[in-house]
Amino acid sequence: MNPAIAVPAAGSAFLRIEGLSKSFVPGQPVFADVGFTIERGEFVCIIGHSGCGKTTILNVLAGLDAATGGHVFMDGRELAGPSLERGVVFQSHALMPWLTVRRNIAFAVQSRWPEWTAAKVDEQVRRFVSLVGLDGAIDKKPSQLSGGMKQRVGIARAFSIQPKMLLLDEPFGALDALTRGTIQDELMAIVRQTRQTVFMITHDVDEAILLADRILLMRNGSETAAGYRPGNIAETVVNPLPRERTRAGLHHLDGYYALRNHIVDFLVTRARAA
Ligand SMILES: Nc1ncnc2c1ncn2[C@@H]1O[C@H](COP(=O)(O)OP(=O)(O)OP(=O)(O)O)[C@@H](O)[C@H]1O
């Protein structure tokens, strides 16, 4: 990335990705010319088959990986490396096993606001533990928690540093369907309450429809008659359903089946097609 030419376009969105590409193998980029924007307070999901490059894009947004080409601007500045302005939740909870829930989250809060008193840090920790319904488990260690509870701690930790942007890489992928549904509802409530800006990877079409304001459909790189074509964002779908939707009521909403069929058709017929 060349900062000398990295000037965000006028009237730019909160997050702007321009011409992003990534090659692990020279001359065969996983994806190229990826561009999209995310507005402040918007929830954007990306969906696509395994290997199209979703996690790589998220890692670039997190500052954990460098793109081969292109630019990412957040709040008018080009991103450079990881920052506590961006919170990340991975599929595996990534908690420190020797620390309690309270101390796992306090560690993040202290890193974000080193000047805060212990009492203020603890108040912040308790507020976010409470938001994910884990008050009773605050002094337990990760080994004493279920998978769903551990993921809730990861979510509480990511929200507790009040990041400008939350990056979620299939955070519910390892959970059973029931727990997954409950935490989806909880996440949705917290996002609405905190007006958090979110970029999330999912493989679950209903999860994307429930949570996202917009859904990016990503196509894998493939060999075509004209040669290799890198992966890219094939289409951006605006979710037409009312924002105050619930998991239980989703399939009763006008437009739900049309939206679902459109995304499934993309995954079946276009996501990997030449
Ligand atoms: N460090 C790396 N070195 C070499 N190749 C890599 C590396 N990281 C990712 N890749 C390759 O880049 C491609 C995209 O990987 P990525 O993990 O971003 O895909 P994904 O869409 O997130 O897949 P999944 O849905 O399975 O998580 C894959 O073909 C993968 O093998």
C-alpha cells in the first residue's frame, strides 16, 4: 500500500475498501479488485464458498495480514496494522485459559484505557458480561464454561473495548443450532443497542438474513476459458426486511423467501461458476 496515493474519495463511507487483492502464489491472486463500503452503524455480512478469501479480507481489515494491493480506509484514515479500534471475534473463542471471565475481559479493557482505575475497568467488565447474560459465570475460568458461554465471553470482550468496528469470523460456527440461535438474537440486540458497525463472515444464509443490512456475495477464483479469474465480490444484496426482525418471525416476512432463494441460487450456480 502506498500512502502517497492513498487518498480516500470525497464523501467516503465510514469504511472504504478499494481495489483490494491478495496473492499467496504470484500471478494467481485469491481475489482481486475487491471494493465495498460500510456505513457507520451498518451490519454487513459476507458469504461465499470455502477458500474464496473471506477470512483473508477480514484479516486485512483487522490489520493481521497485509493485502498485496489496494487500500482500506476507516474514518478517513488508511489502516496500518492491528488496533484496539477494531475488535475481532474468531470461531474459536481465543480466551486466556488461566484467567477468569472477569480477568479475560479486564485485560482487554485495561489495554484499551490504561489510565482507567481498577474500579472503572471492573464496572465496564460487569456491564458487558451482563449484556451477554453471564453475570453468574464472571469468576469462572474458560474450562468451566460451555462452548456457547465461551463464545459469549469473546463477544463481550470484543464489545467491551467499544471498537469503532467489530469483525466477526464465523463466531457461531462451532455451536449447536439452539445455542447459535440464542446468541444470534443476543448479538443482534447488543448491536442495535450500541449501534456497532459490524463486518461478519458466515456460511449460514439465514444468519446473514437475520443480522445483516447488506450481504456481500463473494465468488471464488477459477480457471475460465479466458484464463484464471481471481475471486471477487459478485454482488451486494440489500436486505429489504424490516430491521426489527427476529429469528422466530423471519420466515413470515414478505420478501424472506425471495431473498433466501436469491442467495442460495448464487451459492449453488454462480459462486464457483466460470
Ligand atoms: N497463509 C497462507 N498461505 C498460503 N495460502 C493461504 C494462506 N492463507 C490463506 N490461503 C489460501 O487463500 C485462499 C483463501 O483463504 P481464506 O481462509 O481467506 O478463505 P475463506 O473464504 O475464509 O475460506 P473458509 O470459508 O474455508 O474459511 C485459500 O485457498 C487458502 O488456501
